[in-house]
Amino acid sequence: MSRSGNLFVISGPSGDGKGTILREVLEQIDDGWYSISVTTRDPRFNETEGEDYYFVDDARFDELVRTDGLLEWAPVHTKRYGTPRAPIQTHIDNGEQVLLDIDVAGALQIKESMPECVMVFIEPPSMEILEARLRGRGTDSEEQIGHRLSEAVNELSLKSRYNYTVVNDELEHAVTQVVDIVDTHASDKENEDHVCSAT
Ligand code: 5GP
């Protein structure tokens, strides 16, 4: 039986392993769909246009904002990031489990406009481990690392606004928890639909 579509908003400090968790979750969920964001930041050496992000210049981003093409957007680490609006509802209506990896400011905007969304905060086990992970990935300058760490403190202060917190102490465990969250909500909807159609 196919499941009803849902929107899952995943946030957490940069370098907390969200990306890896989400890739694994998508492997384990047949009906998952990942929303690719638009950003004005430059691609990293290991990133691909249309797979990691749609990389755009400021003029194109301005146009997307002006034409209401973004479901939410926010400045993050001196650049802008946004979620293309059009595909989200389409994939939810298709019965898919839509996953967004966005910052806390964007997540709170979505909570306002789509209160039925499920908010999941991925927390690093400690600030020391977060710092080590940011250095270990070797993609950011010292200045960027410092900026991302101070942003992390702000993001962690907002985790109580989320429905769930998952501590990324061990990848497999964190992935299982996120898959369980998705399955719980997708199944709840399935049951609700069943009740509705039976009456
Ligand atoms: P990074 O530059 O490391 O890829 O991402 C930096 C931050 O931007 C991450 O915390 C990520 O969740 C956030 N981000 C990525 N895409 C979006 C988006 O579409 N909207 C918002 N608000 N944040 C995003």
C-alpha cells in the first residue's frame, strides 16, 4: 500500500553529519525525495550542480525571491540558500516523504507556512566533536570554521522548537532514528486515511 506524503524539515549545525544521515535515510526509504536547494555560495570541489545544490548568482537568487519561487530562504554563513517552492507540494501530493536539509531560520519559516511539517534537529555529540568534523572534512577556511562554530551555538539554542532531536553520536543509530521518525509519521497518515475512507 502506498503511503501519504509528508514534509520532514531537518536542521542542525553545519558539519553535524546531516548530509550523510540523509543520504543513508534515502537509501532505506523507498518513497523518499530530497529537495535540492538553491544557493549563492560557490560549489566545493566535490559538489555537483543539480545534485548537491543549484548554484546561482545573486541576480538569479533575487529573481527567485521576487517571483515567489522559494518556499523559504535565509542568509547562512554570508551566502543565501533557499528551497524551490514548486516541487515540494508536487512530491507530497505524489505520496512521497519529502526531506529538506535547511537552517533553523528557514525551518521556522516553513513551520509557519506548513505547520503539519515534521521538524527534526540533528545534534552533534559535543562542540569539540563538531569542530573536529568541520576541520576533518577539509573544505572550509579557518575563518569559515570559526563562523560555522559560532552559528552552531545559535542553532543549538533553537532545538526546542523541533519535534525531535537526534544526537549524531553513531551514524547507524542516528539513521535508524530518522527512518523510524519518517515511518511513524507516514504510517500515522496512512491509518488516518484508512479511517477517513472507511467512514
Ligand atoms: P553548506 O554550505 O554547508 O552546504 O550548508 C550550510 C547550511 O545551509 C546548512 O546548515 C544547511 O542546512 C543550510 N541550507 C541548505 N540549503 C538550505 C535552504 O534551502 N534553505 C535554508 N534556509 N538553509 C539551507
